[in-house]
Amino acid sequence: MKKIGMLSLGCAKNLVDSEMMLAMFDPKEFSFTDDPAEADLILLNTCAFIEAARKESIDAFFQMLGEKKKGAKIVVLGCLAQRYEDELRKSLPEADLIVPIKDYQSLPGLLDGLLHEEKKDAIAPMNPLRRVVSTPSYSAYLRISEGCNNFCSFCAIPYIRGRFVSRPYEEILREAKQLKDSGVKEISLISQDTTRYGSDFPNQKPNIADLLGDLEKIGFYSIRLLYLYPDEISDELIDQIGRSKIVKHYFDIPVQCASDHLLKAMNRHGDKAQMMELFHKIRDRVPDAVLRTTLIAGFPGENEDDVEQTLAFLEEARFDHLGCFTYSREEGTAAYKLPDQIPEARKEEVRSLIMERQRHISYDQAKRHVGETMEGIVTGSDGAKGRYRLRSYWNAPDDIDGNIYFTSDRPLKEGEIVRVHIDSAFVYDLMGHLAEE
């Protein structure tokens, strides 16, 4: 029995591809391993979103190359292979196969030939309804679309993943039911542009609100939306989330900056005033809403006034969670040719200013939860006896937000649903104890 190893880099959307790849292999003929020294075949699913991700992908390739056993094969897949296929074929002759996303339909035959498989159908085509879910058994991602039509000037995703395409409605519901039947309690809806779902259907129906309504009927404990584009968030969607006891009152809305002239240069839709109106509306209609955003520091042409506008925006919006990344100059994007590129040292300086301001805001926001009782899923222990971690409506998977730590006098199992009383707050984390039943 041959062993398959997989290393999946990048975002959750890429992880779903990796899970479909693992499901291609007949479990009667193949097994999986986390040790590259044991694998007969290593699949490296790469990321190419920014320079740091490309470097991580190349470094991972050479690490796998050094650790693999003699005769083992390495296949490079994913966004790096899609974006730089020709360059990789020249620069990575050690790779046994380089398969861009556009060629995934050919994977069974390519891998059969590489492994010299004689048994027919031992490697099946990729199928969104067949995944080896690699997240904890109680949690899974549900991808609802592919590609993006926004063409933000800093972003290469449309050139890598193509134009926006909604996934068939009934197929999503079928996969969701499969996940629920397998024991999954929480799902996170993901795509490059989650709020656009259904916009390419006739009459733009069903849309994201319709999808949420039908997903709620399946009986998950928790549903969370990630990657919401600001100008696509309708009043209908806000109210639907606010009414729901299943869809988390969690709004992940990247704004990138709060300067109108930079927003225009970024080819973002809407302006600062419209974004602020949206956040005030969400806070008004969903009083317990958790707001998360991401920013870019050092976009070409950014000046002191732009930074001050963004800092003032943060003070008014009061985001609960925020991530900030320095601008990465990406070949093929519109922003690559913009004048007034910012030196790396200045980018880091701006990022530090933003994160320092956000530290105070995050702490103030976290303190609002002291005395609250939060219900959520036990996500594990932090190593100390009787101390656990919780995921509630306040924090999303993959540690992109802070953690909720709590103590319990009785042993708890990962995936268990409990209620925790919040006793204290830190800059990014909360601390509490198991509430009495």
C-alpha cells in the first residue's frame, strides 16, 4: 500500500482543494502520512498570493525534497503552479510533476502515470462532494464559489483563480448535509467573495441570504460567513444574521484602508463614508455584532494624511479584531505600475502604527465582554490541567482572532458545547470559567 503525504499552504479555499485531492485516492490502495520520509508521493499545494507566500511555497518544496525517501515523487500544485507554471518547470527540475489549477481535471491520469498504478480507478477525479476533511471532526469549511470579479488593483486572485462563479445551489446543500451527517457541528462559508454568491444566476437568485436560510434548516450548531465585501452587504443580509441563533453575529469585512483617494487607486468599490455608514448600521441592527477587518499598510501613494484618516476610522469603527499586512507589489496587477511605491521600512512603520492603535481598541472591545456568559465549542486544551479553549461567536477558526481560555473542574472533550463565564480580558484574549449548568 502506497503512502500519500500532503502539505497544504495558503488560505482555507486552498485547503478545500487539498481535501478533495486526498479523497481522490482509494483507501484500499493508499494510506496517508504526515511524515515526508514515509511518503511515496508528496503533494505540495502552494500559495502565490503575495511574495511571502511564494517564498514559503518554494522553501517548503526544498524542505520536502530534502526529507523525502529515495524514489518518492513530489507534485507541485495550487496557485504558484497556476501563476508561474513555465518558470517553475525551468527552475524546479526536481519536481516530478507541476500541475496548475486549470489542469486539475487531468490529475488522475497524471498521478497514475507517475505512480505506475495498474489498478483501474485507484485514483478518482476531484469531486467537491468527496473530501477528506482535515479540520477537527466538529468543524469544516464550506466553499460556495470560486474566483473573483472585483479586480482590486493590488490583488492577483482573479488572474490565478479566474472570474467569479457561484457553486450550484443544490450541490452546496448536499455537501452541507454530508458534513452534518459526518458529525460536523460548525461550518464556515468561504470564497473569494462570499457576499456575491448567486449574482451570476438568472435574476441573481438564489442569493447568499437564501443559501443561509436553507443551511440553517440542516441543523448545524454554528454557521459563520467569512470574506464579506463591504458594498455587497445588504440590509436583508444584516437583518437575517441579526435574527439568527445559528449564524454567528460575526462580520468579517476587509476594508484595506480608509482614505478615499487610496480606495480609488485600489479599485475598491465605495468610499470611506459608505463603509462607516455600513459599520454603524451593523452595530445598530445587531448590537452584539463582532467586527473584523484587514488593512494594507504602504500602498503606493500613501501619505501621512492617509494614515491619519485610517487611524481615525479605526477609532470610530471600533473593530473587535483586525489584521494588517504590508503591501506586496505583485506582477500583473494594476498597482504594480503605480508611481510612489513605498519603501519597505515605511510600510512596516505604518503597519506598526496601525497595530499599536488597534491594541488599545481591541482591549477596550474585549473588556466589554467581562461578565458575559458565552456559549461555544471546546477547541482543546492549552496544556494546563483543567484549562481549555473555547470558540464562540466572538472568534473565528484558525486563530485569526484571539482565544477564549477557561477553566473547568470537570474534564471536557474537544467538540463539546459548553457555556463559559468571562472573568477578565486581555488585548487579544478572554479568560473565564465553565458556567454552572
